[in-house]
Amino acid sequence: MFGAIAGDITGSIYEFHPIKNADFPFLDQRGFYTDDTVLTVATAVAILDSISRGSATAYGPVYKEYGRRYPNHSWGHNFARWLFSDSVEPYGSYGNGSAMRVSPVGWAYDSLDDVLVQAEASAAVTHNHPEGIKGAQATAAAIFLARCGTEQHGPGNEVTRSTIREEIQERFGYDLGERVHSIRTHYSFHATCQLTVPQAITCALESDSVEHAIRNAVSLGGDADTLGCIAGAIAEALHGGVGPDIARFVQGKLPPEMWEVLEEFQATFHRPSV
């Protein structure tokens, strides 16, 4: 999850001040965590709680708990209305919020089928539109496939990149053929899964490091924190970790309770922290 959170924090500076190049300060202290990070941590908490209780994963109640604990973090209008209401019903969203928060699912489960089931469950409590579910599943699947490919073939290998590209295109119908430099020429702010997730995956697949993936994502000039969050999450799995500088940066930006969740999650699932 370090890559996801680093991408969110880096992109936070440019969400409403878009840029069209990758030449910007990385690990910039002006950055701050947003709703993307809060709900990513909440997803991890929901998974950990399900293990400790031996029960089904209850994403919705944890999203409400964490969202209300951090009420001033750029919540989308429809999500905020759900968050601060008594309703537990989803509202048919296909916004990219389902994809931004899903990365722990790609790390926690050891089969693609389980990843897809849990990604749908995490999305459907709010984003139950087919495109909202698809965006979460595609993101989690890309992380899972990147993680497995790194374990089998080593970090950043072309076999894994090709596997991810082919699987995502075939299973979800996303077009991953356009290159980052081409996307950058015409892309603008979009808050839907269908116009965020494919672009973020491409940014990760065209990277040689987590930093490179996040720079790619922010440079598109769109929903920078969410693009960075998704691309950073996939790149962490693709490149076998984030490195100590990024890990320290993330730690320095998070409240202690969030950092403790990350540490517990890494220890529970025996995932490398850096």
C-alpha cells in the first residue's frame, strides 16, 4: 500500500492544478494524504478485522467509521452524502473511488478468483454500477498479477507486463494500447473508473520504478491523486517494493494509527515493506 499512498500524497498537489509534464518535485513535503489514503487504509482494516473475527469482510461499516473519523478529506459529493447518512445502501456509482481504495485486496489474497470476489465486495457497498465494480477488479487484478510475476520472474520483467496487459484487456475490455506520451496530449480531469483505471494501469506498465509510475500518472493532467494512487499501487507490486525513501516519506505523512495499520497488514500477509 506504500505505493498507493505515495501516489496519493504526490498527486494531491496537482489534483486541482494539473500539469502536463513529469518534471516536478518528488516526495514533496507540500503533499498531503486525501480520501484515497483514508479509504485504502480502511480497506486494509476491514480485511484484518475479517481475519481476526473469522467472518466475512465487512467493508461498508469500516468505510463509514474511517470516513467519519477523517471528515475533511475531499470526499466526493455522493460518497459524502452516503458517508454521513444512516443509509447502508449503495448508490450506483461508477466513480474512480472504488479503484483508489482497493489495493490491499490485491495483496491480501492468493488467487485471482478470490481477489476478484473481494474487489467486487469492496466496491459494491457504494460503487455497485458495473463500471465501478470493473474498475476495482481491474486494479486489484493488476496488483495481484504484478505481485505474482515479481515473485516468479523478478521485478519489472516484460513477461509480467505482457501478462497484465493481456489479462486486463481480455477480461475487462480496457484498451491499454495507447502510450503515456500520447494520452498526455489529450487527457483531462475524469472521475470515472472507465477514464481513470486504464490510464493509471498504463502509467504503471510503462514505468521502471514506483517513482516513474507516479510521475507518469500525475503528468497526465487529470485526477492526479487518484491516478497516482492506482499507478503507485500497481508499480509497487510490479517493481517489488517502493524503496526506503518512499516508505519513510509515507510514514512521515500519516497519523500513527494509519501507519500501524500498514505495519500490521505487511506483517500479517508477509509482504515486503520497501
